[in-house]
Amino acid sequence: MKLGLISDSHDHIAHVEKAAEIFHQRQVEMVLHAGDMCSPPAIKPLKGLKLAGVFGNNDGETVGLLRLFEKLGGRLEGEFLELDLPEGKLALYHGTVPPLRESLMRGGLYRFVVLGHTHRGERLQHGETTILNPGTAHGFGGPATIMLFDTLTGVEELITL
């Protein structure tokens, strides 16, 4: 499955628009947002994409975000989302609490763990668990990044917006 991964967009609508354009062009099958969207306008550009997400520690307009995800046919699951993919279970968590983040990464229950929060794009491997962080779509004066990941081939691509 081709996934588009985004996190820590922090209301940077222009970067979310650019990410959405890339996700459409690259024909991702699902977009996963790992939190810190902040407000509903930051999600509107993802309209037309299959969307799932979790809250981060800076998502203040939770009711508005929940309503918009529902309107877009997406799935927003509080702080944690588990998906059953053909290649194995995936956990989506912002990553705010270090012991929880470490448990997901090292527990062996998930084939894929998608995190945000650190603003660093990276791929790690712990046993059979692939850990992915798309970095920050905002950028905060540094590179704004998203990630593409193919669960079948295991290939990831970190893209600078």
C-alpha cells in the first residue's frame, strides 16, 4: 500500500497544499497525519485523499478537526490509531510521551509505527518493526518534509516541500 505520511503541519496551509499535490501526483492510497495539525483549515487541502490521523500536543480545535475529518470521509482517532494492513499492523501516534513512543517502537506488536513530534524525518528499524517519522510539514525555518512509504516494498522517500 502506498502511504503519504505527514506530521507537524502546524497550520502551514501552503505546505499542506504542496503535500496534497504530491500525494495526488504520486497516487498514494492513504494519507496518515501524525498530529499537530492545529486547526481545521490546515486539513482542507487534503480533501479527495483517503485520510486518517491522530491528535498531537498542539491540536487545539479538536471538535472542528473531528468534524472536518468526518466531512472529508476520514478517520481521526484521538491520540492513537491502529490499522490492519495486508503487510501487518500499523500504529499511528504523535509521539508526545517518550515511554509510550518507545513501547510502540520496541514492543514487537506492530510491523509499522508512524510517529511525529520530533520534527526530524527518519526511518528506524527495531527487529521486524519499521519506524517512520515524516518530519515537520511546517519546517520552522528548516526543511519542511513529508514522506512516501510503500508497505509492500518497504521503500520510503523523504520529500522536501
